[in-house]
Amino acid sequence: MTQPGDIGAIAAHPAAGQGGRSRRLSLSWLLALSFGSLIAVSILVVLGFAVYGAARNTVDLLRDRADLGIGVLTREVEGLLESAGNQAGFVARALETGEADPEDPEQVTTLLFGSMAADPAIGALALIRPDGQALLAERTETLAKIQTLDFSGDRAATAALRYGRANKEPVWAPPIYRADFDSSILTLQIPIYINDRFEGVLAAALGVKALSEFLEHLGAGSAPNTFVLYGKERVLAHRLMAPGYPGLSFNAPLPALAGFGDAVLADMWRPEAMRPAAIRARPPLMSHLVEVDGNTYLFLYRQLDAYTATPLFVGAYFDTDVMSDEINRLLNSIVVGLAALLLAVLLALFIGRRLARPVLRLSSVARLIGELRLEDIHDLPHSRVRELDEQSSAFNSMAGALRWFQAYVPRSLVHQLMREGDLASLASDRRNVTVMFSDIAGYSTISEGKSAAEVAALLNRHFGILTSAIEAEGGTVDKFIGDSVMAFWGAPEKQKNRAIRACRAALAIRDGIAADNCEREARGEPPVRLRLGIHSGQATAGNIGPPSRVNYTVIGDDVNIAQRLEQLGKQVSPDAEVAITVSASTVADLGDLFEVEPVGEMEVKGRAAPVAVYQLVGTT
């Protein structure tokens, strides 16, 4: 953002091209006769090379897309299994450590319901006691229900208890069909031991229907033919199994791959239909081609060995005919593109010798405008061509106006306005943001006795340190309030790692203030001490104000909390050169990248309950 001290330079920047004009030539006839044909040919060339380039990119990027697409699919499936394992493990630890009494049905019920609420993928949780009596929490279409059942004669429960008596490690049991659930399930079994005494088995069930629905939703659009195989002979999840699959029983809990309703998937391992893919995937991703009814399909998949004793195969398949037809059409157009290119080059050489220089100069500075590098733009010179001269004058005036515009509007907002073209793209909505407030501690003492020019110079230098650090991390400086700065991340453009960016900016500000104070000390001036408050949450982001004067900003309770945190710096670290106070929601998004110290829960104006407060120390 242009700093307050730069306004004078902007105001002094003149608009060129106002005088010294002589007789100008008309460019209209030259453009009509010459560039008309050149543009027509250029369009053909661009189209030809664009489609050709698209074909090359398709081939070059296939491997990367395969890695990314199947990688995302695999991580989602792994995440589903691991999430169920984490929730079941939480229940098991609570029982084994005595946080919940397995003899108290009410405590166990609360624990089971809580874990199921935390992970919607879990269809049922059951605590099976050594005598076969079980407390079962089951998810239905409308609510969850609890019931006490006798599983002493149940084959699956008996096998689970037999495993639990002989082992202490959790295990994913082979899929079984449960008539009482009218579904096949994949069960995680966790033996429960209290003081080395076997107290039963905790079983977490994932329904095959639910897993198939999850897979269908995950692959909708970009990869509809996704699947999870249990070994190479059984289908664990597929879109056809989402509504239920006929013919399942205790002896056949999963449909066989051979004869499966998806004929392409059914032939996945058929030897006479398989052949190597032309572009081999990077391990651990695997691939091969399968020909079915005259069509060729590309299978991309990964093998997962970390869960069930039988490996899982997670992947998807794609019809290669679509890509092949497109490439063939694109390649056929190359000859036309090359001929058009030759003609365009000849015309460009003839006309461009006389017109290329001013046009290229205009293109160069226009690119700088698009990148908002206004400080690098110099006035365009006059041209003997009337239209080009008028265009240069208009461009120089526009550049001057944009310098003023950028001085008063955040740089990120200017970028988006120029990219989108109107204010409608900045309509108000709820955003996840991270907000920072700053304030100079003891500002009145520092500014006392200074002239207006000295105060302005002090603030301009101070705001320059803060603004540079904030914008370097992609933040938006919203406003200057006296000696304070308000900034935020997550609007107008959505951003990842908002809290991390804000904390990096805060540490950069701390370094900048420290360096500035060294210079102040050398000049015999008192140091500047600063308080920063950072909070992450939801806020309303958009244009606030009447149509004639709007301000893009963020408002809401979470914005106010950031300001309150900054004020708490007086209590948290009253003597620090830069006190950085952050909220628990911000700390939760930092991972292990930063070192923070808990301050405790403190009262915050506007909040009924205390807020957990931390002090940002540095990076880890």
C-alpha cells in the first residue's frame, strides 16, 4: 500500500501529453486494412496452438493429475478409517483409565453417543462384555438409539471376544453381514483391559452403504467411477452399493468382483483384458489399461496395507476414448495452425516495423498496471500517430489516477477490483478471517512536545514497518485509527493458513520495531513499544457504507475480540517492547510452527465467558 508520506509524490506526478502536438496521422485506415486480416489469421493461429498445447498438457499433466486425484481419494478413505479408529480409541481409553465406568450404563451410553456424534461415519458402537451382554449405540436415519442386547450366541461377537482374550491390539476384522443392520459392516475391534483384566471388546462399525455413499459423494463430477476393493476379489465400496446391494449374506458379506454390476470394474483383473498403460504412474500409485467391449479404460489405484489383514485397493477408472478423440482432433488442426502462423509472421513483419515500438511500449506498461507496479511506470512519450498519441495521454492520466486510488484503497482490494471489474464481486458475506489490531503503548508520552510534522513523520515510519510486514504475508491493511492499525487475512480473497500468515507478520513487525528502536536510541529518542492482538473467527466481510462512499472492511464480534486482545497486552506483558497476544482459536490453527505461552483465561469486554489467552513467543 502506498504510505501516507508518498501522497505528495503522487500529487506532483503530472499527466503527460498535453502540449506540443503537431499534425497527426490517422491510424484507422491502417488498422482496418492491415490488422483486420492479421487479427483474423492470429486468431486461427492462437486457436490452433491453444488446442495443440492443451493436448500436450493433457499428456504431460496426466501423471501429476493421477497422483493428485488418487492421492486425495486415498487420503479421504484413510481419513475415514483413521477417524473411526481415533473415536473408538478415545472410548477405549476412557474405559481403561477409569474416566467412564463400564459397569455404569449411563456413563457408557454418554461416551458412545459422544463419539458417534464426533464421527458421522461410525454407524454403530458396541461394548461387548465377556459374558456376551452388549450395550449397543446405533445410528438411524433420524436419531441414535441405545439398546442392551445378548450377543452370547452371535458368531461375530464370539469371534471378537475370542480375539480380545488373546490380544490387546486393535484390529479391523473382515467384513461381515449383519441381518439386524440389513447391511455389511467393517468392524474395528478394540480389546478392553482394566488392570490387566479382560473387560470386553469395543466394536466400531462402518457400514458398507455409508462408505459407498461417502465414495459416491467424493467422486461426484471429476471421478465418478471410484471404488474400494477388499483384496482383488471383493468390492468394499462403490456407487452401486450406496443404496444397498442384493444377494449379500453372512457367508458372502461383500459382492464378488467377478460378475459385479459395474462391468468395467468386474474386468479389472481379467488377464486377457489387461495391458500396461502408456504413461506409467509414480509409485505407490499403480495403473493399467483394461479393454471392455471395444473400449479402453485406464485404472489408477493404490494399495493400502495398514488397516485390514487383506489389502485394500482404492482407485478410479477413466474412459480413454474421450481423451484420444480430443487429441486426434487437436493434432489434425496443427497443419492449419502452422500455415496461418507463417502468414501472420509475414504480415507482422511488414506492419510491425512501423507500429511495433509504441504498441509494445504500451503493452509493457499495461502489464505493470495489471500488476499494480505503479512505481515502475514512466510516462508514455508522444507519438506522431494521432490515435496512439491520444491513447498515451489517456494512459498517463489513468496511471496518475490509479496512483491516487491505490493510496486510499488496500492493495489486495485494488487487485481484486481490477481483476473482477466491479464492486458486485465484493458483496458482503461471512468469512473465516484472522484479524490483527496494533496500538502504540504510551503514544501520548512519545508524541508530547513534537510538532505536527514530527508526529506525522513518526507515524508514517511506524505504519510503514507494520504495513510492509502485513502485506508481505498477504494481509489487507483495513484502516489506520490514530496510532493503531487494523488488518485482516481471509478477505477479499480467501486464503489458507490465515493464522500462520498473521503470526509471521506479527514476528516480522516485532523485528522491525526492534531495529527501528535501535536507531531511535542512537538518536537519543525514547523507544516505541507496541501491542498486537490476533484473533481468528468468522466476520462479515464486504462493502460497508452508502453507494457514494463505501469501505471494504470486516465487522463482527470476532473483530472486536482481536482489539480486546490487543488491549490485554497491558496486563499480559506490560514491559515488553512488542507484546503479541493471541486467542485460542488462532493457536489452534498454528500447528507446531510457533512457540506460544498460555497466559490463562481472562475477562474480555463484550464476552460473558472468559477467553483463553496466549502470548506469541516465536517460531519453533
